[in-house]
Amino acid sequence: MFHTTAIRARIIASKGINLGALAGLKVVEMVAIGPCPLAGQLLADHGADVIVVDRASGLDLSKDVTRRGKCSIALNLKNDRGIDAFMELLSKSDVLIEGFRPGVMERLGIGPAQCLKENPSLIYGRMTGWGQSGPMSQMAGHDINYLALTGYLHAIGKAGEPPVPPLNLVADYGGGTMFLLFGILSALFQRHQSGKGQVVDAAMIDGVPAMMGLVHTEIARGTWINERESNRLDGAAPFYRCYATADEKFVSVGALEAQFFAELISKLDLDTAWCERQWDRCKWPELIELLGVKFSGKSRDDWAELFDGSDACVVPVLDFFEAANHPHNKDRDSFVRPDGVLQSNIAPRLSGNKFDTPAMSQLSGAEGKAILSGLGIGDEVIEELQKAAVLL
């Protein structure tokens, strides 16, 4: 199967560099938004050949970080010949990723039954918010809605105020992307033993609760207070929250453990008697006020300098641009700028693999002809498919 990273793999292999742990894994990703593109990006980052099936060609992808390292083919899947081409592609693939509402792929004629018949070893990854079944499975939704129904959103924000959505990181990417990837890689491991593919039903409504083990433990122990800003990790504790600084910026404080809290008290030159009162909830409002006054006396960067290298668990709250230029992040090359586009570097790092800087895609459908040619489809047929608006 053709893929730009496949060509790059041959070049890099000739130099003795391992392209990635997933080199040789062939993935087809149905174009979507949210969790699926990130899942495909992370697979591509680690060497997988990822081909996105787009709905149109010529779309500018040069600023879309989640399209890095991928190829694109634009197919008309409402045409029987488009379905035939898709099935040919799938027959030589290991993984399919799709994020449509339940039933959409079946109506197109490319549901799990059809695809696994074509390729019995295929891992068919399905990503939804509400799941493939259940009374809400056909409803639209977004990250904030899935968080709301799991109880997670209820816990985030200030007491007496509406809950605050944590961007789209928790449901879309935590409960979605990461559990989709975990399911796919688990199924691939099982296929290594059984030789058989299967369907991965990844739902954000399932993934988010799976990340709530700590909260459920505290509920079981009777130590969880079911109100916002009332628990040790939700902003109620004076030693686990953010404080404003003199320049109207912020520092984050996470001094949970006794030794870290003692370091915080020492660095701030406060009464060491507070070390005995750390977990006295009745004293928390007083200490919050005291710390608020203290931190308001210096700029954010002055505090960052004071706490640098200490175990007090105090670091500055940076914006996205500041984060990319922080010395620690720069030392680890945590951020890169291929083609001038700020983005994360490849993560996690594997000791047995070396990576190039991620390459940005350019236009949707750009590799369509080459992909079909790599499947053994002749030039005349490809030209015919273009004229028939099958290959877009």
C-alpha cells in the first residue's frame, strides 16, 4: 500500500534509523472531527501508515496538526465503485477508525459485517460519544454533554457557580481518543494470538467513568463531598489551587504531601504551625486568604524563580506561547514548529525508536491516485474513476 511515510521509511531505514514502533501498521481513518483525528495522528506519529478517507479533495490541511504524517484519498462513498475502491483499500489494512453515529457506516454498506467479511483480520475501531447502543445513541453531543452525564462536569468549577468545561480534553481526548487507541492496540495484540479481527466499541460515556477511579474510591470511603470546590483536588484545599500574582497572572500550587506542604510554608516564610493544620478543613478558608495575600505580593515570574528547583510544587501558569518557550519544555523539545505551525512533539518517547519532526499534510485527496496505484489499480482505471467522480 502506498503511503508517504512508507517512502520515508525506506529512506530512513537505509540510514539505520527506526521509524517507529508501529511501522508497517496500515490504518484507514474516516474523516471526522474530535477523537478520531487525534487517534490517527498518534498512530502516525509512531510510524503507522495512516490514510484518511476524505469527502472532498483540495482542502487546505497545512495548519491541521491532527493531519500530520497522514495521506489522503477522497472517495465518493455514495457510488458503488467508490465502495469497491474503499473495500480494496480495507482488504490490505490492519485497522479502520470511524467516528460516525451508529448506523451510518452500515447504511453506506461498509459496516463491520461487510468489512470483516472482506478482511477477517481487520480491527474495526468505532468512536462515539454515547456508544453504539442505548436510548441516547442517536443523539448529537459534544465533550461537555458526555461529561455532564458521567458526573464529571458536576465536580469542576467554583462553589455556587455553573460547572466549567475543561476545554474538550477530558471526554473527547481522554475518554475518547485514549480509550479508542487502547481498544485498538488490545485487539491487535489479541489478533496476534488468534489471527482474527474484531470491533472496538469506544464511547466517551464509558471512557470518562473509567478515569474516575480515584473519585469513586473516595465516594466508597465516604470522603467525597458532592459539591463543587469542596474536595482536595477541586480547588477547596489551599495547597491545591491557583493564586493571582502581582502582575495579574497566576501560579499553580500542588503541595499535597506533608513534606511538600512543609516546603511551601517554609519558602513563603509562614508560621510552621500550619504544617500541623494542613488537613484541618475548618482552617482552609483562612489559609487560602493568607496564601492569596502572599502570592499577590510578587510577580508570577518572581515566584517561579523563588520556587525553581524546590519540592513545594509551585510552578507558573503559562499560556500556550509561553509554554513552548519555557526552558524545561525547550530542553525536552516538547514542542516543535514544522512549517511554522506550533504543536507538540511526538509522545511518548520510546528508547528503541528515533523520530523525525512530524511532517504536515498539505491538501486533502493529494495522494489518492498514488494510493490506488499502490493497490494495483491501473492508470486507465484511475483516470476513469476520476472522470466518474468516484475518485474526487
